[in-house]
Amino acid sequence: MYRGFKLAYTYSNEHYYSIGKKIHENTKVLVRRVLDNLTLNSEINGTLLEQEWFPQLKFDIFISHSHRNELYALTLAGWLSETFGLKAFIDSYVWGFSDELLKNIDNKYCKNKDKNNSYSYEQRNISTSHIHMMLNSALLKMIDRTECFIIIETNESITTHEIFGEKRTYSPWIYSELLISNLIRKRSKESHRSHVIIKRGQKKSNLLEHFRVSYMVDFDHLIPITFIDLDKWKDSYESDQNALDLLYKLYPAKEIINQFEEI
């Protein structure tokens, strides 16, 4: 990761959405192959599954979003693709697949031997912790590999605490991705643009509808931008430019701004 942005974005467009949807479906096909080729033996190679979870494709931008905002994420991915030729990775590529994989494992290893077809609470805890750990590790590696990180900030993804005014999220995945984007190593643009071999890399449960945990989130490392800024980026772009270099120039990192202020 080189630079991160916090995008206030509630825009949908049928044309860009269709482009993003097609990209999404093509990537899902590759992820599907990983699960279809997975054999549930007595021992699962967790390291191999984590490494191959995501397709062997290079992405320029990692888009973090609420599962309720997939429409906006796909629209943004389509817009980035058509306008700049940038490839966006959308974290919801694998949410559904992680649930499917977990269900397959639970059906084979976690069922009680009774007529009620129930599951073992203890075994379910173990299987869930393993799958979520593998998914989180794979997401960490994908954020590390992508040059730019963008979180779509909406009322569904981030809320403001009524009393303390703190920014919080109820999504453990958004919390984890924001934390990773803050702590992960910052790499140069050039290292991201060299030829790198990329290895393959939740749906909300109704049972959790009345159980929520909030996490305080830190946006200090992210540059705030809006839909207006995206238009400015598009209008300033020329075909002989690197689109991400232009974005970084239009909206520099805070430490760069502070250096200018000190001069």
C-alpha cells in the first residue's frame, strides 16, 4: 500500500455499475475455482487456502465498503476501470464464499450425532475462527499488494457516536481493514508498479441482527475526498498521465501538506 483515501460516496450509475458487475463476476469465477478444487479431507491446508483465496491478478485499488453499499462499490469500480483503466479489488468478492466454505466444513465436521441435525457449539467455534483468520490474513496481504486503499464512507459503514462524537463501525471486517491500512508497511509507487506475481488470494447473518459490537476507527491516515473530487480527478486527467500519480498530486498526504505549511 502506498496511499489511502476516505471517500464520501453515495453515487450509483447503471452504466458504471454494469461494468463493475462484470468485473466482479469475472473475479468470482476465479475464486469459485479455488473452492471447487478444495477437497475436505481430514486435514485442510490452511496456508495453501489462504494463499490461493484471491485470484492471481494484480489490482491497483482496494475498495473497502459495507455489504449494504455493494451498489456504490461496483459503480466506483466500473468508473475507475472505464475512466482510468484502473483495476479495483472489492472486498465483498469473498464474503459469500467464506460463508459457503464455512458451511461445507460445518456440515462435514461439526454436526452432532442426533436426529435434530444440530451442530456442535464447540466445533463451530473452532471452524469459524479458522476460516475468519484465513480470510483476514488474505485481506491483509491483498491490502499490502494494492497501491491505493479507498474506504467508502456512508452511514452504513461508519457511524458517529451520539455522546462522544467518535467515528465507529459495526463491521468487524471494515474495522480490520482500516486497522490494517493504518499499520501495514507503506511501499513506494514504483514497487507496486513493477512486475510482481500476485498469488490468489460476510454476509450479515439474521441471527446477529440484534447483536452488535462497535469498534472505534481511526481515519487520520486517510485523505478525505468526495464525489466532487472524483470529478476533478477525471477532468484533470490526460491519457498520457498515470491516473494514480495525478490523484496523489491533487490530494497529497497530510505529512506532505504539513511540510508545506512549515516552509
